Amino acid sequence: MTAKPTISGHRPAAVGPGRFILVVGPSGAGKDTLLGLARSACVDSAGIVFARRVVTREASSFEDNLQVSHDAFRQALARDEFVLHWEAHGHCYGLPRSTDEDIRAGRTVVANVSRTVVEAMRRVYANVTVISVTAPPEVLAERLAARARSSDGELADRLGRVVAAAADVTITNVGGIEDHARRLVEVIRGV
């Protein structure tokens, strides 16, 4: 199933003044690992918020997601609890409405999102930075095989998914994870 992004609710032309950092990339690139390290590095930064996604699949130890059933997700959607939601690989993903409150308060919000939502987010939010985390295909295949999460679906389908998203920063996540996490934190902090 392809991602179908939806920006929920009535919105002004550009939500701001805060920054929205969108972390995107293929499955197995290490987005959640880098985000976990960045979250730890920014723990004392009150102006930086790491959005907690609502997801209809099992979470891994590397993710800070709220796992819900498909029914609970649909109910939350009916209550307009998400500012953004999308579907990918048979699962539903959403960002909570509090995300907009943080952006309006001038905070930097960091979120792992689908590459398919980037253009919609650029139209809705005043200050969007897209960070693409990637790795060579053989590295992605090895990581996904090692993950062996039953809800991930077919390995070939995940590896074959090609979605273009215009990135402001690209991190090729191979080798020293600490260096890549440091680069992510620099972008988040705007240095």
C-alpha cells in the first residue's frame, strides 16, 4: 500500500513561527536510531520537541512510538486528533495535534515521517527542513533482514519502494553512528 498523506483540519496558509524538522528515508536507513541519539543529546533543550508518532504496528526498541490498533487509530482520526496521518506498508501513522501547538509556540519539532508527506508539509508549515537519512541498498537489506519484524511485510517490497523527496540535508548512515547523530543534532539546533 502506498502512503496517502492527509493534513487534518482547517489550517492557515503557513503554520509557524517554529521549525518543523522532517526526518525521512527508506526502511532500514537508521532513522529511529539517529533520532534516539539526537533526543538524548537534546534532552535539556526546552525549545526542541521530538514528536511521538501514533502507529498501528508493533514498535521496536529503537522507536518512541505509541502503538495502537487499527480501530483505535480510526477512532482517533474521527476525533480529529492528528495534524497529519498517512498509510504505508499496510500500517497507519499519525502525528498528534499538539504538534501544531509546539510549532505555534516557536519550538522546533522533529518527526520521522513518510517521504510522501514532504511537499504537503512544506505547503502548510512556514519553516520546514527535510533531513534524508539513507544507506546503500545492501546495507538496507542487511538491516531489514536483521530486524525481522513480522509486521514489516515483504523485504523485497520495502527495498523496492522508491519515493523522491527534496531534502535539505542528506545523511548517509554508514560507519560511525555518533558522527551522523552529531550532524543531525547540528541541523536540529540550527548550527
